[in-house]
Amino acid sequence: MPDLFDLDTPALLPLLPEATRAALLAAGTPVHYRDGALVHARGDRKPGLSVVRSGTVRIGNPGSDGSYVTTSILGPGHCFGEFTLFANLPRTHDVVAIGDVVIDQIPRPRFMALYHEDRNLSWALLCLATRRIHALVEFAEDLRRLPLPVQLAKHLLAMTRGSTGPGSVGLVQDDLASLFGVSRVSIGKALRRLVAEDLLNLGYGRIEIPDRARLADWLADRTVLMPLERDDDGDAVTPGK
């Protein structure tokens, strides 16, 4: 699903060969969650891997002041719970269903049996973890160096990777405010600046990028470090191309 932000990482299932993917899903139990249901809570220690079969989930944490910070929104094929499997660590975030969601819950014994039998699964998870670390390092660098409108533009460009011309993102301002840890007012100002420069169009629950190449050029003039883009094989490509 291209309308999701996920720390710029791929889903797990597309990284797996068909046979491995089928075996992994067969090891799990599909569980249905209604809109707003808590899938996992911060601090939960029950080990297992969760794979989104359908729908989307919000990863984030509420603060003691009533605020809520969204880390990511994951869709079909994405997974979470690796901390509990490999490091016996508690879950770091709440996971909440957005709309109706089906999650394949795979308990640790079944997962580890498959993990030791099929190296394709371990390789895919290593790739996934590496991409996540890479995205976090890049995100932290942006927070230190770039003003909010530039951070926002770079993130939206990454979210529409794969589009050859226009791009479209299904997000609301509250989600973006949570992601960047700023107020909705600040996100609104950043969006309006990008709209004023004809880089974005705002619709109901959507953000349109009419010309990704033009947005990439705008970013190149305002970033200390060039924004990174990758093709399907992970190789660097010219932004916007």
C-alpha cells in the first residue's frame, strides 16, 4: 500500500520467496481486530511475530500529558514483534488497529522452527532490520539539520518512491504532526509553504505531489545532504527520476 509511512522500510512478505511466505503465514493464527482495538501494548513481553494480513495499524505511544506520537503506520505484509523473538525485550510501542484489521499472530516456537529451517526468512529479516536502522539514522540527521518544511518534503518524496510523475499520499495533518513530534499548527504552516511554491496540492485526507522531479530539485537546493532514493534492488538513483 503506497499510502503508508513506515520509516521508509519495505514490508516483510514481499522479501520472501512464495514457499517461505506461505509457510510463515501457515504457522500463524489470523486474528481480527476492530477499529481502535489494541493489538499489543507497550511493555508486553509475550514473544511472537505479528504480520499484517489486511488493513492498517498505528504504531505509537501516548504521553503522560495526553499527547500521542505516531512512529509509523503499517499495512499488509508488514511485521512487528522482532524484539520479543530475538532479544527477549518488551514491546516498545502500542499497536492500534485503524479500521478492521486482520493480523497473523505467529508464536515464538512455530516461528523459530521455520527460522532455523529456511534461511530465506533470516535473510529477509536481516534486510528489514538493516533498512530500518538506515532510515532511523537518516531521519535523525534530518531532525538536526533541516527546517520542518524541508523535512516534510523529503519524507513525502520518499513515500511516493516508485511514481514516475505525480505522487499521492493518503495522510492527515495529525499523522504528520505525530510523526515529526510537532504541533498540527506547525505542520499546517509547513504544508502551506509547500503549496504556495506549487510543490504540493492538498485534498481531503490526501497530499498530491504534481511533479516529483521538481520537488526533488527544490530539496536539492535546500538540503546539506542529498536525499537518498533507491530502486527496487536497493541501488541509489537520482532523486525524482
